[in-house]
Amino acid sequence: MSALLLDGKALAAKTEQELSARISELKSDGKGQTPILATILVGDDPASATYVRMKGNACERIGMESVKVEMPTETTTEQLLAKIDELNNNPNVHGILLQHPVPEQIDERACFDAIALQKDVDGVTCLGFGRMSMGEKAYGCATPKGIMRILEAYDIELAGKHAVVVGRSPILGKPMAMMLLGANATVTICHSRTKNLADHIRQADIVVGAVGRPEFIKADWIKDGAVVIDAGYHPGGVGDIELAPLVERVAAYTPVPGGVGPMTINTLIYQTVDSGEKAIAGK
Ligand SMILES: Nc1nc(=O)c2c([nH]1)NC[C@@H]1CN(c3ccc(C(=O)N[C@@H](CCC(=O)O)C(=O)O)cc3)C=[N+]21
């Protein structure tokens, strides 16, 4: 039996139609005002520039405005904090995305945490993470929240299932683990210091690859019938998981590309529309 393909690209496209309609409605009864996403790109890493452009394009497709802030590689923490402060205080901006990674001299955590909670549509602040972990309202971190949305759309059962998250980064593995816990999964978090990684992964009903190394997780570590989520994105269209041998024997999987990536961007714009509706229409 062949596995269910968790089609993030199709789900994102379908959701964009709903978001377009919500934007039109806001435009008609919000005095023409539309939500605005501010994206901040520091430095000239070409891959980061591409991702930020894709985020701006997604805004455009749904009729939402975005403002692109570009800052030079030698930007200081103070300069970036001042820019974030300016965007926090701009009532026309409803969401702020600070593209990760920033150049090494910048205190990225301080800058993430400077983003106002109500504009943290990418879900990167400690406050947002803490609230989400405690089951309080907060925008979810875009990639793990995108994964939760795809699991939900395909009715993948999580309660009581053993989820193994491989990776513990601040904007992927760690919030992913808390979201799965919030959905009543039993969660194991593995990382670079984990011993017997393969043995942990063999226990998983749901595996999330979030290590950032191409095909690091081998197909034969994954049991038959598992749900496989690959949050990796590497040149050549490969993820963190060796997917090809799995498609015949797992229950479901996200393809690379076309799985988690499009849902990450979709979640960012979805949460920006939510934030815009709150600010403009008082919803
Ligand atoms: N503050 C912050 N938030 C992020 O969410 C964030 C970030 N920084 N830094 C970098 C990572 C990476 N990321 C991706 C988004 C979309 C695709 C995506 O749509 N990929 C396409 C393929 C794109 C291609 O063709 O290269 C796909 O998987 O189908 C990939 C990666 C967001 N990130």
C-alpha cells in the first residue's frame, strides 16, 4: 500500500483562497485598510533573500501588503532593535518577520524578543513560546504550526501517539515538541547529543525531521506505518529524512519540496491576516 502524501503545497494554495476572501472583506469594511506584514532581512545571504521574497510574493497573491526592510551585513544589535521598535510603534504594520539567521554580531534572541507579542506572527518570541507551551493564546512558530495545520487537515491522530522530534532549535524543534505535547502526543526530543538515535526513532508513530542536515535520518530507522514529517530543506530538493525508500511502507509523509515549506509561509500570512483583522476590524 502506498502512503498518503501530505500535500502542503495544495493545502497552502487552498488556504490562500480563503485568505484572499478575508482580505477583500477587510478592504470593503475597513476603510480600505489591509493588513501589512513587515519583513526584515539583514545581510545578503542569497537563500534568505529568496525565502523573504517568497513570503512577500505570498502576501501579494492574497492581496495583502508587505513592506520589505533590508539592512546591511554590518548592522548592529542596537540598530536592528531600533528598527523593530519603529515597526512595533507603526500602527499600519500588523506582523513582523525577522528572517533567521542574522549576521553573527547581532544578538538574535534579543531582537526576536523585541517583537511585540501582537505582531509576532512568525511566533519567535520567548513570550509567545511560553504562552503557547502553557496552552495560552499566541501565534505559533511558523514552521511547527504549519506542520500542526497539515496534520490537522489530514485528520492525523496525535493523542496518545509517540512523536519523536529530531532537533531542538528555537524556531523548529523546541516549539514543535510543545505543540505535539499540547495535542496530547507522547513526545521524545532527540538532538545532536542523543545516544542511540536510531533506537528512539524506531519507536516513533510520528517522526519529525528538524535537524538541518541532508538525509541525516535514514529510512531503515523508521517503522512501517509511521507518519513522516520532513522539515528539512536543502539544495537539490532533499530534506532531513531519506524519503524515497519510505513511500511504500509508511502511513503518510510530507514531500520535499511541496510539504512543510509552503505551509510555513502559509502560516505566516495566515497569522498576519488574523492580526490585521484584530487591529483593523476589532475581531
Ligand atoms: N524567522 C524565520 N522564520 C522562518 O519561518 C524561517 C526563517 N526565519 N529562516 C529560514 C527558514 C526556512 N523557511 C522556509 C520557508 C519556505 C520554504 C519553502 O517554501 N520551500 C519550498 C521550496 C522552495 C525552493 O524551491 O527553494 C518547498 O519546500 O516546497 C522553505 C523554507 C522559513 N524559515
